[in-house]
Amino acid sequence: MLDLQHVYAVVLTALIFVPLEWLLPARKAPKPERQRYLTDILHVVIGGLLIRVGTVLVLLGLIFYGPVSDAYGIPMWLQIPILIAMRDFGFYWVHRLYHSVPFLWRFHRIHHSSEHLDWLASYRLHPLDQSVHSAIVLAPTVLLDFSPMAVLVVTAIYRWHTILLHSNVRISFGPLEKVISAPSFHHWHHANEEQAHDRNFGGQLTIWDRMFGTFYNASSPRPSRYGVDNPPRENFITHTIEPFLPGKNNG
């Protein structure tokens, strides 16, 4: 069943980021590639539906387990930064795990298969990969019983920030980049360049990479190449099924 709210959100995102990438490009955009756009659009529509189903299942499991604490006593202005830090800390370590465990990398490499980053690349996700990510993101939200308003604000910040990080835009956060992830920081995480491999794992924050020795500060603002070696074919079905198949080259 098509989720119209999801469609409206994607259309709104396109109306914002397509002009932004045209006005402030970080690098020259490649020529339009029909197959790449078709693959990413199917990730948006079909992959997005599968991810939402997986997320609902995770959420139901967490609700069944029930909250182990109550964060309602914490002021709202403090709940939001605490929740961002907790979620991103979990994201950082799960993200590192996906890069270091070969079986998990099979699924996560689909996200890294984009050879040209833009706002659509943020939707190129394997459903299993993103469902596990959702479990990590939702766990502190549900188990610590944060305020629904805090959850709504943090979720909105996370979604828009994620799209921005993948976008082909020339935007800097200045001194705030010592703490907050900027597009250039995340673009280097997607670089197909040896010196940048397994670096810059943080989602919204750079502090975990700085703290645990995985921060990469490049001299140039953007990498020359993105993607992975031996990428999967530009095909949504291939992206969904190939990680489950034995004997495939998933390096």
C-alpha cells in the first residue's frame, strides 16, 4: 500500500534540495543517468515501505518490552540534546560494526554503492540494514520514555540532516563542525579512496569519531571518487537480493 504521507515528504524534499544542489553545488553534477535515478526512486518507494514495516515491527517489540525508565522529569530543552547524543552514540557503534563484520557489510555496502552523492542517495538503503539501525535509534526513545514532542523534534532534525549530509551542496557549519557533521564530513565517509576507508562513522555528530580515533580531516573538501569496488548492478532487485546470496563478490 502506497503511503501518501511518505510521497508528500519526498516531493517536499525534492522541492528543497534539487534547487539547493543547483544553486550551491559542491562539485559538478554528473549527466543524468536514467538507471541510477530509477534505482533510487524504487529505493524511495518500495524500499521505504519495507523499511517502515521493519521499523514498526521493531517498535512493537520495544513497546511490548516496555520502558525501563522515565525521562519525563527532564526539561524539554535538555531532553532533545540528550536524545540526539544517545541515538548518535548507538548509531556510531552499529555503523562501525556494519563496516567491520563481512556479513553485515554485504547489506550496508548497498548504501555505499552510490558513485555520485546527492539528496536521493540518502534513500539508497537495504531494508534489513535500516531496520537494525531503526532498532538502535528507537531503543532509547522507547525504553527511556522520552517526551513525544522531544522524539518528534529529534526525528525531524535527524531526517533532514541525513538528507543534507548526502546532498551535493557546498554548505559549511564553520566552527560548529567540531561537533556537528557537515556534508563534507559525511562525503568522505562515502569516498572510494583508501585513506578515507572506515572513517567518519558518526551520523549527526563528529565527537565520537574524534573520541575513538576514526575522524578523517581531509585537505580537500570532497573526495574524487565515491562508491565501492565491484559495485552491484544499478538495479533495485539486485540491491535487495544480492546480499543474501552466497558466493557473490561483496568486497
